Amino acid sequence: MTTEFHGRMSRRALLQVCAGLLLTTALPAGAVRAAPSTGYRITATPARARLAGLARPETDVWTYNGTVAGSLVRLRQGVPARLVVKNRLSQETTVHWHGIRLPNEMDGVPGLTQPPIKPGESFVYEFTPPDAGTFWYHPHSNSLEQLGRGLAGAVIVEEREAVAVDRDLLWFLADWRLTEGGGITARFGNRMEAAMSGRVGNTVTLNGRVSEAEAVRAGERVRLRLVNASLARVMALRFDGHRPVIVAIDGQPCDPHEPAAGRILLGPAMRVDLMIDMQGEPGRRYGVIDDFYDGLSYRLTELAYEEGPPLRAHPLAASLDLPRNPLPEPDLATTERHELTLQGGMMSGMMMGGGGMQGGGMMHGMMGMGGGPAWSINGLSMTGDGHAGMAPALTFQRGRSIMLTMRNETAWWHPMHFHGHSMRVLSRNGVAVPHRQWQDTLLMAPKDVVEVAFVADNPGDWMLHCHVLDHQMSGMMTVLRVDGSN
Ligand code: C2O
Ligand code: CU
């Protein structure tokens, strides 16, 4: 887990995280209880939020409907949804419904799939979510800054039949870079950072606040939906004294399994659904620790058991399996094979490991980073957020089974996100990946080689990019086309 960067992340940053944890008194419930709806109005608007407790100053943020995290969008599997997004920011925006397999025109990539929503204007997103699970939404326009200032929210698509748990909880996790005065550090798009780990912050919030403790009851079974809405922070969560079971990744159910070494690895934009039988002692507290960065582990929160007798003597007998989603199974006998090679960044010989800047007309939106792009995919660097005229790196015929070999030739971690599809993860570094896992955001460790497969069944031009947003903005982005003409 070690990279050069970790030693350089300031101790002060860590202390700020810890201080925030100590000062907090709020105890957000996090229960997923809003009624599902087919009609939503979502306004992107500036607001103020108390991210790090009452003793710390308020922060000017950008929000969906005035709150951090933004309004929870609760949809039903297979039921048409209509979401009216209004822009009250002073700059253009769009909304990307991350992980939801929807029609291309609803994907929220400015220029590529829709015109940007200008200040004061609205856009209506309409789609029918085919998959139940945990998803999220965020801008795809000036993404690094807009997400970094707080524009993000969760989407929960309910199963057709309720899953047997005592409580269904959401922990929407976000990472902020705050100043002493409570402001958000400006300087988005620092070129040095963009070529390394990206903008890792100093304050991690759970449902919009630094969390001291989350209340639980002995004996209950909780479905816990984790969303990592950070710009760049990778998380590895451990639940002291508990044995969480992973039942879904990126919204897609997998075979229930305990995470390797008890650590739940959660890259930016990833989601993991856990089932946890709360078998701790009433009245006790158990730490939830993020120890991804060496020497910088911190307590995300604590599970605080209420006093009183357990809800039940033995764990619930109900199965942990979630119903599978209707994903098309790739035909491994007839797959078409392609490769995507990730290059660039610091400490891999030179800034650009690949063929340099070949993006042609795609070089706008460098956010004042100066110089060339920091990253490339197959030797090409698309920068920014997505815009008109992005030539696809690969074109697939609709309906074909595709196998992609993704090679990370860099010294850095990259959560690689593919729009419009979910990918069956076949192998990592030559070892088969168990538990029938599907992902839309594939976390790649330095030097990883991962094989994935999917059916190219959703026509359109789809982004594939790193979800460390400063990596995306500085070149780790491409377009894959599914040709709908047959
Ligand atoms: Cu979550 Cu292209 O994004
Ligand atoms: Cu990356």
C-alpha cells in the first residue's frame, strides 16, 4: 500500500482530521428512510455547511438542494424516473448518474452527451434504472472543483422486494481540504498533485459531517451502503470487533464474502454494500478505522452500542444474498479483446510515459496546470471533463462481448470508471477474481494488470476515465464507442 506520496502527506493534515473527530458532537442518523419517488427536483446551489462540528467555522459549499451530502435520490428498479436539475451556480454544470446503466443522452457529459446546463437553466434527466443498488450523482463539468466544493449525492435504487435487514444505512463519505478558517482551499488543479496522488484532503465527513459515533443496537443486522465520494482519497476500512460481509460492489450484488484481511478497499467513486450483524456488547464502542495511507490511519467513526438487551440472541437467519441484477453475461468464448494501457505521472521515469500529447484539438481545459498533460491512456491524453469531438479510442459493435485488459504502468492508484456499463472482473495479475464481481469503477494498484469483460449493449459514446479527478482532468480519460447502427 505504500507509495512515495504517503510519507509526504503532511502530519498537520492528519492532525486536522483527528481534531475534527474530537470536536464533533453531532450524530447523524444516516438511516435510509425517504420514500421512493419518481419525480425529483435537484438544484445545484451554493450553501453553508458545518462539516467539522459546532466548534469549527462553517464552510461555503456548493450543494444539491442546500445540503451536504446532497439530497438522497431514492428510485425503484424498473420504474421510470424523472429528475429536474436546476443550475443556481455561477458556472455551467451537468449531472452524471454514476454507475446507472442509462441511455447515452442522460449520461451527463457536457458536449459529448448533452449541452452543459447554463446558470439559471434546467435540464430534465429521464431514465429507468435497470439495476437495484447503491449509486451516486455528481457534476461532470469542472468536476474537480464542483465535486471538491461539495456537489454530490447518493442514489439508492430499491430492489423489487425488500431485503431482510433491520436497518438500511448509508454512509456517504467525502474528503475535504479545509483551511483553518473553515474555507475550502482553492488552488484546484495543482499540477504537481495531479501527477501524483491527486487532491487528497484533510477532513473526512460521513453523511456531511465529521462523525464521532454512529449508534447501533446489539443483535441487529444492518445493510451498510458505503459511498466514497472523495476526489482522490482511497479508503481501506476496518470495523474493530466486527465481521462485515461484502454483498455488493458498485451497486452490483456479488457472492457474499468477507473482505481480505478484514479491510474494505474503497477507491474514489466506488460503492460497497455490507451486511453487518452487530454482535458487540451493549454500551461499548468499536472503532471504524481507515488505514489506507501508511502512517496516516485515522478513526472514521465508532459504532456506539446502545445500552439495553440485544435485539435477538442469534444473528438473523435470512440469507445474505441480494437478488442479482439483469446484467448481460459476456460470452467468454467469443470475446473481442482490447487493451488499455495507463501511463504517466511522477516517478515512472518521466512525466509522460507514453507517446506524449496526441490529443489534437482536445487540449483545452488544462485548468492552469501549464505544460502538457500528466497522464495518458493508450498514448492519448484527453483532458478536462468531456466535450464535443472526442474521437473514440475503441469502437465496439453493439451486442459484442468485449474483454479489456487494463494495464497500470504507473506508480499510482487509479479507480478507472466506465460509463453506461458494468464490467465483470475476471482476473487481477493473472489470478482469477472470485465472488462474481461486477464493477463500474475498478481500483487499480500500481502496476496492476486487470482483465474485465462486458457486453457492449448500450449504444453511444461513453467516457472511460480515472476517478481521481485531477488525473482525469490532466489526461487519464478516453472515449469508448458502442456503435448502435446494427
Ligand atoms: Cu463518476 Cu465520469 O464519472
Ligand atoms: Cu488516476
